[in-house]
Amino acid sequence: DIQMTQSPSSLSASVGDGVTITCRASQTITNYLNWYQQKPGKAPKLLIYATSNLQSGVPSRFSGSGSGSDFTLTVSSLQPEDFATYYCQQSYSDPYTFGQGTKLEIK
Amino acid sequence: QLQLQESGPGMVKPSETLSLTCTVSGGSISSTNHYWGWIRQPPGKGLEWIGHIYYSGSTYHNPSLKSRVTISVDTSKNQFSLKMSSVTAADTAVYYCVPYYYDSSGYYYFDYWGQGTLVTVSS
């Protein structure tokens, strides 16, 4: 199985800050990497697919990059609604695995 | 836009079989661009892919669960189902039904998630 490791596990930031979350795969996954946002009590929501493609309706302050085994999710100028938990997920091979999550909290 | 709704018992006894159904609306389960999957999330923990099925009946399962999991599809009802046998407390989780979309560039992603249903395994 491909292991997905996110860092940091938690992060405190203020409205208006920019933040970056890292996701590392245990082997190359080329660019088969997706990002999801989950708010408490809600289902995850697709943010970015195939490393850098913004899902329809997702604000442009979200961006993704990377290739091979190292990927990042960047949120520029945090808004109050961005405080949530973020998960990366590889779709390179089954079993399709997720990172453990990064909880983004308000400082 | 696709909408998915899980249904089934919220509580299952240990050693019994968990059964959930997902009803798809806003699109056809016979879509050639979708697989229909299940993902679970134990309380306070991360996400685990259980498996998914194509409308033709081809299935893909997480090897860690494969021997206990059956996923089936009913195209006439636009539904797909999950059965998980011999459950234990470790199977307590929110279960989501999720379409796994296959786009024209060959990428896969979970695009529209159901609201999820909590299944508690307890006697």
C-alpha cells in the first residue's frame, strides 16, 4: 500500500495569513494526488484533483503543486471558512489511501 | 449535480453484518465515468477507502477488509450497497458513499460525497 504522510498534523494561523500543507507519498504517484477539506460534522469536499486542478466552485486562493512523491496545498490569505481539516489522497493505485489529515485552526 | 444518500441501521451488534445502501440521484449509476464507492471514518480519525463498484459489477476492495466486504449495484434502482460481515467495535465509523469520478484525462477523484451515516457496533 502507498502510505501518505501529511505535515504538519495541526497548524494555527490567522485570517489573512498564507499557509502550506505538505503531503508525501511512500512511492511515486506521479501527479495522482487529490486534496479534500472537511469541516466538523460534515462530509469531505473535493478541493483539488490531479495535484493542481481546482474543483469547480473552489476559491482561487487554494492551489496545489508537486509531482512524484512530494506535494503541497497552499491557501493564500486565509478566510474564516477555511479553518478545517485537510486530507490528501492518492489515486495512483488501489488501495486508495489518504493522509492522516492536517487540522488548520484559528490562532 | 449528483446527490447521494446513505441508508441503513445506525447500530449493529458485534459479529453481525453491517448493511448500507446508497441511493444516487441527479445522474445515472450506469455512468461510464463513475465508480461507486464507500469510505469510512472512525470518530475523530481519518478516512479509509473500503471499495467501489462499476455499474457492470466489477468491484475493487481494500485488501485489509476484502474478506468481509461485499459491494453490489442495482442499476434498476440507481442504488449500490455495502455489506460488511463479522463487525467489531473497530468498525464503528461514519460511512460515506462517494462516486469515484474518472475524467477524460485519466484522473480519478471522489467528487460528490454523501452526508454520511454513523454506524455504531455495540451489543
